[in-house]
Amino acid sequence: MRKIFKYGDDLNTTPVHKALIKLDIPTIVTTNYDHLIEKAAEENGEIMQVVSQDADLPYLKYGHQLIKIHGDFEHDNFVLKEDDYLHYSTNFKLIKTYIKSLIGSKVILFIGYSLNDPDIKHIFSWAKEILGQNFQRAYMILTCTEPNDIEREYFKNLGVNIIYANELIEGTNDNHTEQILGVIELISSKGTSTLLDEIHNDIFQMNNLNYVYGKYIQNVLYKYNIICDHCSINMWPNEKTQSFNVLFDTLWKFFKGEDITNTFENRNDINALNDIKDVIEKSRFTELYYSSKHNHQEIKISNNNANDIEELMISFDYEGMHTLLDNSIHNLSLSNPDLLLKTAFICIALKIMALRKNLCKFNNCGKKRHCGAA
């Protein structure tokens, strides 16, 4: 096996390896044993954390990851024979669980596989074993294959969206490599959609809440260079962050009510914007600012779900909080679970506010808001 796979030889990376790295995907999962993906990352000035055995997983840190689910030659644990597949759950317990969580929570893109590949069936059997149909849809690039609507619909019902390269790339019907590179290039060119997908995935989990606590939205938006303060959301375009600027422009136009349906080919992008808007409108934020060196614009956010508790906490209105608590206590009932939860939250909030007040006194800072001690 080492001879066939040229283990130890200084192999050259291919254009496909380089294109994968430029996609800037946080996690790559491979069934290959070689070092070409991590080598392509090094050539691009990046370092990937490689996991090829269970013992590697506890040491994973934030950053780019390469998960070799079939092991490698260094650890002599590569999966090849039928017996290796049968005993996979025993030999790769942690990795199997980790991959299940990825497939259950992330959007997966399969590159370089066929629909009949046993690895594909193996991986999806893990997800369905635990999650049934409730997992993120996956995408698979099929090269040099004529589109088949029956096949497309069949696998879509199984959770796999087929991307037929023949429909997207012209003049390369018999070249797998050129078709893969062409599709990857198309994916890379959709930078706005990718950022929009990321922010949507982060914020959509709050969609079913009646009210969204401001700090949770603030934590999400901060990752995209969007700053939140008391009741406003602020976007500051910067010539060094063009991808974020496009996202800012899209959000601004959408919240402003402009028609941007022609901006996107995929209806899912409009749905994502609606979801983001719905969540923000259920929070304390009432204003959206779009500022640059020479221009400053603002619009009101339609907010019909302002939460009195959060407003009182932000303004450190102890009397108002106690009044709210008194009114709630008098109306408590087992038939009104929402009020029970609200009352419990007020009690916790008052304890937190009292702690902050005492810390401010201890530090003699005299500030009611934005205290470092708090």
C-alpha cells in the first residue's frame, strides 16, 4: 500500500488541491491518506490541524481543520479492507461522532465522489442513524455526467442536492478535473452569498424565540464587523474588507425596502435575508446605521417586540424592575408558564444588576453603565 500510494515521495499538489484551499473552508474531511491537502495549505501560507486518529481530536483548536476519517500511514490505521469498514466504529469512535455532528449541523459539499461510492453511503448512514431527515442538506458535484431529473429528485429526497457540472461548465464534458475546477470557481465567485449563508446560519437558530436578547445578536454580528450598541446596529464600510462591504450594502438595501430580487439567482438568499430581518426585529434594536467617511445614513427598524426587562436592565432602572416583579408575582399561575419564566428571569436580572452595582461601589468608579468591573 505504501508503494502504490507513493508514501514518503515528494508529490506535487494539483490545481484541485490549491482551489480547495482557496475556498477557505474551515473543515475539510477526506478519505485520502496522502498529505497533499495540508501541503497545498502550507504553499498558501496556512497551517491546517490534521486529525487522523481519535487521540488527535481533544487537541483541536479554532482554525482550519483536516479530518482524515480513513486514517493515514503514519499511524498505520488506514481503512481499506472490508474488515476495516466493519470495525470502523471501534477504531474511530470519536472521529465518527465528530463527523456525525458536522453533517448534522453544517452544509456539506462532496467533491470527487460518485453517487455509488461506498464512502458516501457510509457517511450518510451515520447521520440518518441519529438525525433521520433532520440534518442540513448536502451538495455533491458530479462531473462528466448528463443531468437526470429522476436521479436528481431521488437523491434530493435523501438529503443530497446534485450539482451537475455539465449544466454549469461548457466545453469540458470529458474532463473531470476541469469541471471540478470550474464549479469550485463558480462557488468562490459567490462570496456575498457565502457570507450571507454564514450570518444566516448563526442567527437563524433564534428564529423561534418570541424575543431575542440583544447580546446574542450582538455576538453574531460582531464576527461580520457589524457593531451594536444600546439600540442601534452600525455598519462601517472599509476599503480593506470588500466582501463585508457587499454584505453591508445588501443588508442596508433590504432593510430599506429596496427591490434586490435581481441581485440573487437563488431565492434562498432572499429567504435568508427575511429570516435575519425577522430575528433582529424581535430584539431591542430600533435603528440601523450605514456610515462612511463622507456619508451617514440611518433607518428605523420595525420593532414591535421591544422587551421591557432588557430596556430596564440597560438603563439600570431598579425601581422599574421591582415594579415589574411585583406586578408579575401577583399574577403568577401554573396556567401561565410564560409569566413564570419571565418572573424567574427578572429575579436573576436583579441579582446581576445588584452585583454590578456593588462592584462599581467597590471600585469607586461611579459609573452606572459600561463599567469594566461589571
